[in-house]
Amino acid sequence: MINAVNFIPRENSAMDGGSHGHALMVRCTEGVPDLIKEMRMIARLRQAAWPIGVGMAGIAIYALLQVTKPQPDPSIEPPRPIRVEVVPAIRATTRPTVVAYGEVRPGVRTQLVAQVGGKIMQIAPAFIEGGQFDTGDVLLSIEDTDYRAAVDERQARVAAARVDLEQALADADVARRQLVGQKSPSPLALKKPQVARAESALKAAETALALALTNLERTQISLPFAGRVESQSVDLGQYVNPGKALGTVFGTDTAEVRLALTMNQLSALGVPIGFAGGEMGGLPTTLSAMMGGTLHQWQGVLTGLDASIDPTTRTVYGTVKIDNPYQQTHSVTGMPLAVGLYVDAEIQGRPIVDAIQIAAEGLRAGDEIYVVDGEGLLDVRQVAVIHRSRDSVLLSGGAEAGEQVIVSAIRNPVRGMRLEAMDSGTIADSVGTETATEDNEA
């Protein structure tokens, strides 16, 4: 700290003593602030050095402990297998049932239209909504006074035309006898045109009489089939013109159900697009509906398929026909198959021999299945689907009987991942001869 004071060199010691003392005091006073600043800086450095030193010491101790700590024995655990539910694939011979849905409609539905005009004079008791009628029953009667008069008039004209024809024939006979000696008499002289005109007049009169009789018959409105009345649009005493709609009726001899069938269902049925039963008959079909908590069933026949694919639904429509749907004996429960009823249709398909059957839950998107192989690893298979139903799927390839097919969900499946089957049992080939009746996708 002595260096902070500036001393006067000795060669200047010869100067005046007062001047020397004054200069020394000034120089000492000027060095004090610098000394204080240096001392404060040293103190601050000491305060900052303590935490840094403690931190460095701690790091050194931690590094020493890490270097000298004992090392555990290395152990590698294999990944735990994922538990999955499996159902074994079996070999089966079965006849699948195709299930579709449709609405019952009549084989014949027609609108009653008046062919002649007049006043409604009589309405049959059966001509009401739901009324039943037989073939030839008169449902409505139109006033026939004018039409009977027309028939009488036409009959009189026919009689007059016949007399004219007889007169023309007699005149022709007389003319022929008178002209026997002449060569090549003209047809007019032989009265041939007169006879032809009389014949034409008679034919026209007979035609007019037939038309009058037809109009008279049209006043009695009937139908050539047995059926039921769906709606009535006229009443007693009402005047109707030709072409007036009187009501709507439908036949009860046959009923139809239109079914939309997919390509998969057609494959199960074993019939081509445009199939027609013909003399060979169609495919047996069972119709069913739940009404009032009771299941009712009716028997029908799939008589044919449309020859084109519906552009909207990409399906092919088939027609099931049912004879005498309103007979009480048609159903086991005595319930008639009513028009407008929505029914389920079960159609017997073709027999499928030696197919592989798996649970429906085992089929994945893109016709793939997940299988647990013999080593407990995941294997992804591409399969060929023959028939798909709500509960099972029939395959023609891609799987073997006895293989464990996964039916539970797997997150991020990767081929070769380790799995553990939750339900594994003894697998054996089985041959099922019973008809499969489960519902299939439509």
C-alpha cells in the first residue's frame, strides 16, 4: 500500500522544507480514493468467489460419488406379450341362408275407371276399404236407361238392314233370270252393287248393336280376378263421366316381395344375374315378421332376378312370389300376409363344401384376418370370402382349420409382435350339416 504514495526524489531535498511538506501532503491525499476502490473490489471478489467455490466443490464431490458408486448387474427383460381373444377356425360343410328385407306388394293392383257415363245407382257392400270380392262380382252399377234404349235402337236397325239385304238379293235373282240370254251383262244390271251395299249396311248395324250391348255391360262394373278394395272415391247417386276414377283394388291370388341382393349374397345363392326359375322352379324362401310380439312366417319362392344392376344401390333386385297370401291356412299362426307389410326374407343358398368358418369379428378391413401362429406371434393373412353373415364368415382360402383367429381389437398391429391368447382350446375339424340361419349383411 506504500506504493500508492508518491515520494519526492532525493535530488529535490535541497528545496525549502515548507514547500516539501506541502507537496507530500497533497500527493498522499490524491492516492486515498484509488486505494479504497481497490479494497472494495477485492472484497467483492472474495464474496463472489465463495459461492463459486462451494458449487465447484459440490460438483467435484458428485462426480466422485458417481465414479465410485457400485454398478448393478445388467438385466434385459423381454417385452410383455399382448393378450388377445381368439376363436379357432373350423372346417364346415353348410348351406348358408341369405337374409334380405322387402315390402309385400300385390301381384295385381289396378284403378277402377268408368268406361261409360251416368249416375251411380248401386254400390256393392264389398266396395269399401278392405272389402273382399270374387271374380265377376258387380261392385258398381251405373244407370243403364239410355244404354238399353240404344240397344233397342240398334236391334231395330239390324232388323231393317236384314230386310234390305233380302230385298236386294231378291232383286238380284230376278235380274239374273231376266238376263240369262244376254252375253256379259254388267254387274249393275245384275244388282251386285245393291247387294253389296245391303250387306255392308247390315254389318254396320250389327257392329253398332254390339257396341251398344258392350256399353250396356259396362254399366255393371266388375273385375276378372278376386281381390280386396284399397280405396273408394265415388258414392251412391254421384254422376261420373267416362274416365272417372272410381277406386283402387288389388288382387289376392298372388303377392310379391322385392328384395335387394348384393353381389356377395348372389354368390352365396349360386344364381346369376337375370336368373329365372321357369319350369325348374325358384329358390325356397321363408318370409317372417314380428307382429304383436308373435313371429309369423310364410312360405314363398324366389322366382327370378332382374337382368340389370340398380345404378343407385349397386344391388340386384329379386322377386319372391307367394300364392294366396290372404288364406288363413297360409301361415302356421293363421295370419294373412298383408299388402304393405315389411318382412324379412330367408333364402336357402347353394351348399358350400369344405369351407373354413371363422367368427364374423375376426374379419378385418380389406378381407384380412389376424392369426396367432404356433410361436405366439402375430400373422396377418389375406383371405377369400365366400359368404359373410352377422355371426360367421365362410372362407375358401387364406386360413386353415385349427388356427387361432383373433377377434378382439389390437392397437397398432405389427406382423411378428408377441401375443398371448386368452381363450385357446382343442381344435378339431367339424362338418356341419345344419342350415345356417344367421342374418347376413344386405
